[in-house]
Amino acid sequence: MTAASPDDTVSFARDIRPLFRAKDQESMRKAFDLFDYSDVAAHADAIAGALRSGRMPCDGAWPEAQVAAFQHWIDAGKPA
């Protein structure tokens, strides 16, 4: 997903969950489950900050389009 317009629908299951790899889930499991909607929604602002700063994922920063997609999901109200 690239820069999305306000009319674009976004969902955790279709658009956000696939951005996280199994190794990302494993590395963050002690804090929260990146494959679980409730966990990601509850920690979304902290996750977004870590993604923007490049601290997450631990093996290299996401492309800007993926960070923007995650932020769009937050801005859209974190739809499931």
C-alpha cells in the first residue's frame, strides 16, 4: 500500500498483519504478539514510533510505503 486516500479501506487482517514476518513476531513475543489484532491495536503508537525510527524490525527498517500503510491503518481507526 502506498499513500492512501481517506476513501481507501484498510484492515489489519488483509493489509497490516501480512507486513509482519514470523521472525518479527518471535522477536517481539515477550512484549506483544504482532499477529494478534488486539495486541497490535493496543500498542500501535509505540509500534509506529519504532517503525519510523528504524528500531523495528530488528534486522532493518521497513520501506517508507510500509510505514505509511501502518500509520494509515492507525489513522483509519485501526480496523480489524
